[in-house]
Amino acid sequence: QVPLVESGGGLVQPGGSLTLSCAASGSIFRISSVQGWYRQAPGKERELVAAITRGGSTNYADSVKGRFAISRDSAKNTVYLQMNSLKPEDTAVYYCHAQVAPTNYWGPGTQVTVSS
């Protein structure tokens, strides 16, 4: 069973919005210390986009501050990434991540393409 599964990616025009969801199996999110979203564009390294700790503290990459918001619904075992004012440079495969030390869990990724 895949521990994390992303959904919500797709094609959107510049300036548009998308909401990504990450559903976790079992108790991963309840026991993990931090959950987050990463992205990887072609030819580039995977980078942190946003993270949320068990206590609810959030952290964002400078490139997405003020445009993206990470949230969590513990009852649904789901983490969300609300993305607004999307730019072509946001185009990437977005991955959900959860850390249960010493293990890092990853989803298979969902493609986000920002293009007119």
C-alpha cells in the first residue's frame, strides 16, 4: 500500500489556482514530526515548497511566500497545498512528504503545469 498519494495536479493558466491534496494511509500523519510538499522541475533538484510541523508551524520557500498555503486536516489524514497566482516557473512534479524519523515517506508525485 502506497503510504502517501497526491492528487489535484493539472494544467492551469498563469495567475490561476490549484489545490493539491495528499492522503496518508494508516497513522503516518499522526505520528510524523513534519509533513511537506516538495517539487522538482525538469533538470533541477527537488526543493522544499512548504512544510507544516506536528504543532502547526509552517515554513515556505521564498519563491512561494504569499501565494501558497499548506494546511492539514488530521481527521481526514490529509495535507493540502493551496496554490494561488501560479507562475510558469511553478511548473514541476509536486511530491508529498512525511518524516517519521528515521524514515522519510514520499508520494509518487503529481504534475502541475502552468502555461497559457
